[in-house]
Amino acid sequence: GSWSSCSRPVVRSSGRPVVIHHEALFHMADASTPDPRRAARELAVQSLFCWDLCRHAEGGLPLPDDLADGTPDGAAALAAELVEGVRTQRTPLDAAIDQRLENWTIGRLAATDRAILRLGAYEILYRAEVPPRVAINEAVELAKRYGSDGKTARLVNGVLDRLARDHRPGEVRKAKPAEPAG
């Protein structure tokens, strides 16, 4: 399938085709985000969401050009790099996420939540130049903005924190024990 068909993904629900317009799903609330990395992550999550709905179709970046309009220089290129990395490593990323979900599987998560977790996991596992705390914090911010419910940010934080502790323990500080009340 081509990505042009994913700019307005068709999803089968209860046997009936349902057209989901990307405009209804994501709006870059602040298109003037000064940080190109943050803008790139937003574009990447949007792309990964669409790619997931298109059942992991092959092809280019699944974003209509207008979504990248107004983003800082370099954001679209970095988003494309992040998306390609997640697409290439999807199987090990999904396995790593699944191992850290409690009483849940990645397939049961909402597509937006999968996209956010895959992106965060990719940055932790495959982008050594990104500190794990940055990857986690950025994913948590994306979860607050795009997550399926109010608990998504906590889920993303927990899964990615466990992943970072397992794979990059020297770069992740242990949580300080709570001071006794007194």
C-alpha cells in the first residue's frame, strides 16, 4: 500500500469501513515549537500512528506535507529518520516493550500509545546520543498530549524507565528513597 492512502486511513471496525481524517487526530497546537527535536518527535508519533493504522505498510513518510509546514528546520528530516528507525526495529522494540508491560500486551494498547512507546524505546535502545531521561521525558510529554487516557503518561514513564534501567543502567540514576516523615 502507499502512504497516500494513509493520510486519511481507512480502518475496519465491526466490518464497516470507517474513514479517520488525520486532521481530527492530531493538531500541532504550537507549530512554532522552537526545538526541532520536539517537533520531530511529534511528527514521528503522528507518522507512526498512521503507519500502525495502515498495518505497517511499506513506503515513505506517512504524513501529508501540510503537517510538517511551519515546523522548525530539520524537524521533518529528523522525524523521517526516527520513523525509519522504528519501522526497521519494530519487532525487537515491540518485544522489549511487551516484556515491561504488566498484565498487558503492546497489541492491546491504543495506536497512539504504541506509537509513543515505540518512539521512546527506539531512542533509548538505538540512539546512544539521546540521554535516557530525555527520551523518557519527551515520551511522557507526548503521552500527556496525545495519549489515549489520563493514565498513558504514567504507563509510558514506567515502561521506558524499566527499559532504560535494563539497557543503559549507568546513565539512569536510581530513584532516591523517600525521606521518612517526621
